Amino acid sequence: MKTILVPFDFSTYALAALQTAQRICAKNQAKIICVTVIPSEIDWDLLSEEAKLKYPQLMEERQEAMEVLPGYVKSVAPAKAHIEQVVKIGVPYEQIIRVAEQSGADLIVLGAYGKGHIEGNFVGSTLQKVLRFANCPVLAVKSALDGNAFRKMAFATVFNPVGKVAFEKILPLAKLFKTSIHLLYVNTPDHFTNSSQSDQEMAEFGKGHEQFVIHRHIYNHKNVEEGIREFCLKNDIRLVGVASGNRTRTSAYIVGTTETLIFKSEFGVLSVKS
């Protein structure tokens, strides 16, 4: 894990994301790219220098952000590691994903807003679209995660070959913090599986990864999201990994689980493409 991208809109949630990224970087000296987007329907990157002159207000806002951002970041989140700052103009989620792809980001850490949130610009659709379209894992947080939060992670998915692809992607982060991984299948009436079958499927995930401490859990609940939340609260787990992303290949069992967990819980939620 060499590069972490943090969208930053000067909100308290973005600050929590930046502080979480710093905690991760302290483990492996990864680079942080802090990207601020001036919202606009104009794709600034495609405009000629002459065309840009027709939008003086956007140019002024961009210049102001470029001047304010370095000092502000240094004052609220001081760190020894260098933080690269980027200011873009355009549709926020498009610019965030573009910078992530251009920089080869290994992880996006994004401030997550709860119900009724009115602060900042990365509300609702931006978060959801970053989750859906980013190729790298996305960690959504409402408050900064400290080192203890990374000691245990619940990983909830359907334990099939598609889910295993996502599982492999959480291992670099787990390795950094020597995280104990709690594989979790929430057994619901609509997607009931015998315990012996679920346990066998989860056991396959651990093969070849003996360096990790991996626990297997089957938890009965009428609802997947509520079951995950209840399990994590009972076991003092503050970080949840969920296989998500390509809805054409993902079981209906986990469709929408990521967004629901983010908006209804205080956990850090790591969304990983399956």
C-alpha cells in the first residue's frame, strides 16, 4: 500500500478521513494525496487555457483553495509524512476517481456523512458513486480510526469465489496492523445456509493465509445489515469490510449493504470490489 487518496472539503468528516489515512501511513510511510474539488458541471481538465479565462469565479475559487489548503491541513492534521495537495474543478466523484486512477491509489479514505448531514459538498450521491465506481478499496469513516480500531475487522460477504476476490484485497491493510479477521456470514430467512456449509465455505478463504489470525462466525438475524451491526457491537469491532461494487456480479444478499452500514452505523466501512 503506497498511495492513499483523501477527498477533502474542509468538513469535520473529511478531517476524520485525513487523520485515519495518517494513522495508516504511520505504519508503512505511504503517500497521502489530499484532493479538494471545486464543484462544477464543467470538466475543467478538458478546457484550453483560453477557455478557462471565461470562468473567472471558478479560477478564483481554485486559487483560493490552493492557497488555503496547505496551511489548513498542516494546522489541523500535522504529520511528519508529506501530504500532496491537489485542487480540481468538476463533478466531485468524477475528479476523485480520476485522481485516484492517475495516481495509482491503493486506497481511498472518505469522510462519510450520516442522515441529515448538511456540512460540506461530498454528500450522498458523491459518496455512493465513489463507492460504486472506484477500482480500489474505499474506506468510509465518520470519525477518525485509531490504531486499536484496526486490530479487529469483520469481513462480511457471500463466501464464494467472487467474495474471495474481495477478501484478498483487504489483506494488505490487515497485514499492516496485524489485524485479526472475523469472517462473518449473517444467516437470514431469505438466504438460509446450513452452519456446516457456511463454515466450510469460510474455511476455504483462510487457506494459504496462515499468517493471519482468522475467526469464522455464523450469525442469525432477520436482516443482513442489522446482523452485521449487532455482531460488531457485541464483539467490540469498529471496522467492517464488505464485498461490494459490481452489482451485475454480486449476490442480491449483499447489494446495498455497504451504503446501509455507512449511513446507519458509526463503524469504519471498507468497501472492496468483488
